[in-house]
Amino acid sequence: MTGLLGAFLDITEQRRADEKLQQYQQRLKSLAVQLTLSEEQERRRIAEDLHDHIGQSLALARMQLAAACKGIPKSDVQNAQFDAVSQSLLKAIQDTRHLIFELSSPSLNELGLAAAISE
């Protein structure tokens, strides 16, 4: 043997740093999934509250207004006022339904998060 020339590079620290980075990235992904699930649960809770409380109250108010209108003789002006109030309530009901849908879409509830995202 006439000679041996070589260089050794200690990559132990680099590998440890890479492993640590991968662990941090995995933890970050896990936290992102948890955050997404928490957000979806909160959206669903808000949508249920809107439906169960505000939406139902608006619908009941509109039905009570319609029942009250039946028993009272009214002039054309009063008819127009009652109709305007009824239309305002109807618009509020429709807006509430739209918010409920936007907060918690049926595809998300039926298909799950992954399928809804791909959709």
C-alpha cells in the first residue's frame, strides 16, 4: 500500500438536527389537524345554536304575526305594514339559514372533513 488519503466528516449532528426537524414538522401537522377539527366543532356548535334558537324564534314570531293578522280587521295600510313585518322576518329566517349552511355545510357533516375539503 502506497498511501491512503481520505477525509471523514462527522454527520451525526446533522442527522440529529434533521430528525429533530422532522419531529417538529410532524408535531406541527398534528397541531394543524387538531386546530382544523376544533374549528369545525365550533362552527357546528354555532350553526346548531343559530338553528335551534334564533331560527326557531324568528319562525315562531312570523307564525304568531300571521295568526294575529287573521283575527283583526285591518285597513290597506295595516295590511301593508303587517306584510312588511312578515317579509322582514322571512328575510331574517333566510339569512339565518344561509349562515347555518355556510358555517356547517351538509357535505361536511355527511362526508367528513377530508371528503368535504376535496369537494
